[in-house]
Amino acid sequence: MSSELSPKIKSSLTRFKIMAVIVGIGLLLLVAEVVLHYGFDNDSLLWWSQIHGFLYLLYVISVADLGFRVKWSLPKMIGVMLAGVVPFFSFVMERKVAREVEGSAVGTPAA
């Protein structure tokens, strides 16, 4: 039982947390873009969808990096990756994953 996260896991977790927040905010902007585009025929945020797609790809990479380092199963990794496509869910998963990974460092189960 280790008492602290390894530096590689800690940096992977930090990257994941940052990307989860960025993708969560980005997804809310994407929802606004869709509402503006289809509801109001306003294309002022049309440029955002491509940027969000790139950011989501970085999120998927950060999930895979963390998942491989902490030895998650493939279904768990896919589940966390899919959290980035549901508005607000990436924020929930960011907290859940952070508690789980940080809790495993001290041997306590995630809440």
C-alpha cells in the first residue's frame, strides 16, 4: 500500500482533471452553438465545433493515459471517455475519478 501517487500518475491525473473541465465547458459552448444555429439561425459560434472536437480528442488521450497508468479495464476507460459527450457529466466524472485515484494512493476506497 503506497502512501502517495507516483509522479507519472499524478501528472496524468492533473492532465485528466484539466481536460475534463475544459471539455465540460467546451461542451456547454457547443450546446449554445447548436441552439443558436438551429433555433435562431445564428452562426456566430459555428467555428466552435471543430475546436471542441480537437479538445475532446485530447480528453480521450488524457483518459487513456490515466487509465493505462492506473490499470483500468477497457470498459471503464470507455465509460470515462463517454462522460465527455454528456453536458455536465465530465465535471461529475472528474471529481469521481480524482477521488478514486487519489484514494487509491492511501488505500481508501472511493466514495
